[in-house]
Amino acid sequence: MSAASDRFRLAYLIRVPHPTFLETAAKDPALEVVRMTLDDGEEAALKILETCQGYYVKASRDELPKPFHVNDALLARLPNLLMAASQGAGYDTIDPGACTRAGVLLVNQAGGNAEAVAEHAVGMMLALLKRFPECHAAMREGRAHKREEFMGRNLYGKTVGLVGIGNVGTRTAAILNAAFHCRVLAYDPYVDAATVSDRGAEKIDSLRELCAQSDIVSLHCPLTPESRAMMAADSFAAMKPGSVLVTTARGSIHDEGALLAALQKGHIAAAGLDVWEQEPPPKDHPLLSHPAVICTQHTAGVTHESRAMITRIAAEAFSSFAAGRFPPRIINPEVKARVAERYKAALGRPITD
């Protein structure tokens, strides 16, 4: 790939999550990184993307204009595209099935922000059990005269149910076990009991059972057709009276209206929400003003350290692919044979594991 025309050309829209991506990519002479803007309109940017073999895709669905979401319609006009990489662990803006149908490899940056997100989740658990938001609201309003009205609970020794025990769930379990001696349960139908145990939790076979046993339910699963609206009215009803919900996963996994109803009834004591159906949510969203809710704007993984790590991982994935090696963290491994055929046809050489 010595000639400029032989470089692996990849594009991103407007900005990358952290300068580390550009710094790491710049060290690889095989990569040509192109910045798309909307200065001349969406169509002009899409014309640039049509010339590219790689696409570094924003992971937040409300931050990426719909024409740039990776689906059948977009892929139909990108005949040169060989690989799409999400800018995070999630890939809400990318349809894996569409990538597979088009012979495009899809990778994410799973694990790169696990520490940041796990810390955020545990921080929310502590703040909610200690009733920070309620006490803060009362102090602002001048009605915090009786401290006993804000009596909280310790996290130490509580039963915490994790929905999903991948990278973030595993790190969350480690913190809860080491620092707070919690009993950690996990509902994850894709992980066997022995692996769940190795990751620091007890496997629970049903979501309802996990909800019924847990003092805190914390969501750590991706948004998929199976997980969409998983935490709805029936799941909230199954939770222990006075329990707490925390989610740093994805919006749409929990039903916001059903959660509000459970909070208003007092069945659920408090909730920590980092993710939303619409991001950011409307300023008059009722959950934003609920006194027992902590709200953050999908910032659990937004730390200097995690952003540097996920962008380095992504740049290295593009480098590996340009060098003829399949990168790690492939979402649709079933497409590898087709990608290998398209890769050789486009670049004139094979790609291997």
C-alpha cells in the first residue's frame, strides 16, 4: 500500500470521540482518514462516503443524522465499503443484518469503556441508596430540617441483580464483590452458569426471578430486539418493594412511562438513568423532575480515559484490517468469508485471522 491510491480510505462524520483516534491512525501510513462535514449538505458528505472502504460510525442514534445510519438503504449506495466500526461498545446506528447482507464487517469497541461505565453504575447505586437527589431537592427548597426523613441504606451486603454480564457487568460485579461484599446475581441467557460464576455472579434463569430477589437491578445489556422494552410494567411489578433501578445500558430497554408509574406508586424507591428513549430527553420529561431519580445524559462512558481507549481500539482495528488481518470484536463473524472475497477483489490480496 505504498501508493496513495492504495491506502485504506475511511471516513467519519464531523468529529471523532477523542483525538487519540486521529493520533493513532496517523501513525499508520496504510490509512487515509477523511473527515466528512455537513457544510455542503448531507448529499455531498454521502458522496465522500461512497469512495471509502471504512466507516467510523457515531454510536448514539440521536447524534447521527438518519441518512448516515448504516442500514440497507445506505449500504446500497456504498459499494466500496468493507468495514464499519462503531465509535463505542453499542451499535444502535448500525444494522448488523444489513451489514451481513452487504458483505460488510461490523466491529465495536466492547470493553473499552467498561471501567468508566461500571464506576458510574455503582456511583448511582450509592447515591440512590443514600438518597442524595431527595436530600438535595429538599435543601434547595428549604425543607431539609429533619435528617431522619432522608434515612438511607448501605450498599454493603445488598443483593444486586445485573441484567447482562459482559464487559461492563463483569467489572460492576468485581467492584460490588470487592468493595461492598454484595451478593451479585446475573440474568444473561447467552452466558452459561460456570462463566457467570467466573465473572463474579450467580446465574439466574429468568428476569422475573432476578427482579424478585434483588435490592438493586442494574442494566448492562445491549439494545436488541429481545431486550427492547424488557423492563416494562411487569418487570417493575416483579421487583422488590423499595428496590432501586439503575441503567447505564441503552434507552428503550426500560419503558420510561412504566418506570415513572412504579416510582409514583412507591413500589420502586429510586432510579438512576444514564440512557433515554430520546437523547437528550425533553426538558419537561417527568423523570427529570422526580425527586428520587438521578439523571445523566449518556455520560457513563464519557471519561478522558475511556474515550482515549475506545478510539485507540478503533484505529487499531482499521489498521489490522488494512494490513490484511481480521480485527477483534467482530459483531457479525458469519460474514467473514464474504468479506474475505470482497477484500481480495478490492485490494488484490487476502485477509486472514
